[in-house]
Amino acid sequence: MSGFAYNFSAKKVNGHYFLDLRMMSLNKQVFAIRKESKLMLLLKNDSVITLLASDFEVSGKGKAGSGLSAQNAEGLRMNYPISEEEIGMILRSDIHKIRVYTSDGYTEQEIKEAGSEKVKKAFGLLLLISLCCCAIFHQI
């Protein structure tokens, strides 16, 4: 185990896609992610996607979680811009492993199939919504 718990979501802001990472320290360690620090996704087909952090963030109590169990946990939330091409790579192959670079080096962890499916569904829905919105505007 890496000493961290991860939660992922996907979002689109002003036409740009992001992988939203919530990262909690399991040992209450303070950590930071620098702007343009790498997040690497190793896919089951051996492809690697490298994303760069959009900002600098220092962890804090309750920053990464929701609910009672996470309100006292040391963590942070970071956005990583991701292209439609990279989203397509994720949709075609499961995420096998994640590596996140922090101020203390990097942490690496295998991703369970359920976690990979959650990311794939989130990006799939975002793309579908984008396509539907484009189709509606073209009909107007």
C-alpha cells in the first residue's frame, strides 16, 4: 500500500476536460503537489498517460474528503488537464496503476477494476453530454 487513498472524478470547465484527484494521507502526513507535477496512469494495454498538475496545492485537514471519516484526514484535491485523445485511451483500456508525484517524491498504487470503471464511466458521460449539447445547438 502507498500510504494514500485516492478518489477520482471527471469534469469539463470552459471546454477543457480535467481528471479531478482527491488524495488522502493514511498516516496523516502533510504533503504538497507542485504545479506541473506528474500524474502517470499505466493502462492495462501498457500505454502510459502523463498528466500535469494545474496548480500548486498543500494538503490540509478535510480538503480531500467528504463525510465524517474524511473531515480530519490530511489530503488535497488537484485537477489535471486531460485531452480528448487521452480520455479515449482510458475508455479503451482499464487503468492498471497510478503514480502521483508529490513534494516528497512519488507514490504508486495499483487501481482496482471498480476504480478504473468509475473513471471510464465519468469521462464517457462527459463526452456523451458534450455530443448531445453540440447536436442540440446545431439543430437550433
